[in-house]
Amino acid sequence: MTDATTLTAERADLLESLAAHRHFLRFTVQGLTDEQARQRPTASELTLGGLVKHVAHQEAGWVRFVLEGPDAMATPTDDVGFQTWADEFVLRPEETLAGVLAEYVQIAARTDELVRTIPDLDATHPLPEAPWFPPGAVRSARRVFLHIVAETAQHAGHADILRETLDGQKTMG
């Protein structure tokens, strides 16, 4: 094992945090039909299937950012790009919850491998220009992985509310 692939305590903590929050998100949607995964049980536009799909696609995008830089996360500039981004929040009729979950497993495995093997967690890229990023900001690989943990945890909480509203099922308790 080289220094780049040594599982340090920091990398182990990142992997454990990612696994824990991914588990809560996946657990929250277990046993749902595709129809239930498409329902909007609250006033928001969020659906359980859409949340899982969004979290998976965002994680994949952030991994591309770590590997390729800001062009991997460019803000959409046309109607097709915006529609693709909007579709990320929706479980389309041709999609299944099982399919989205399977894609998420593959994306998570790729992320976990990168957490284990990226040579330098301090390696940075400038963030792409977007209204939600400060001008000139940069992100290290470490900060990206922490962001994925935070986003997964936040959306797992959203999913828990949606699921409880949908059928009374609670993730915890």
C-alpha cells in the first residue's frame, strides 16, 4: 500500500460518515413502490425518488469536480441544460426507485474509492462561476467530501419528513 492509498483516520472518518448518511437515505425509501417514490406528500416539490436521484447525481458531479475541475460542474446555460438539472429532482415514469438506488450504489462506490486513493485531500480547484458560490472561491477534495456528507445528511432529513408524511414510517424511532 502506498502513502496515497493508506487509510488514514481522516479518510476512515469520511468513509464512515458517508456510509452512515447514505444508509439513512436508503433506509428511508425501503419498501416504497415507484408510485409512492414519485408522490409529493408535502407542499414542496420534493419526492422521495427525486431526492435519492438528486443526491446521487450531485455526488457524481462533485466527484467529477475533484477529478476534472470546475468545467465538470458548469452551471447550465440553455434550456436543455436547465431541464436536465430540473429532471434530477424527479423520478421520471421510465425510471424506477430500484434503478436510481442501484445507480446511487455505483456512484457511492466510486466516491469511496476516491476518498481512499486520492493522493492529496488538500488538492484544490476553483469553483465554477455560479450565483451560489462566492467569486473566486476554491474547494479542496477534503471540503468536497465534507460537502457530500452534509448534503446527504440534509437530504436524508428531508426524506425522513416526506416518508413520515407519506405513510407514517420513520427512519429513526
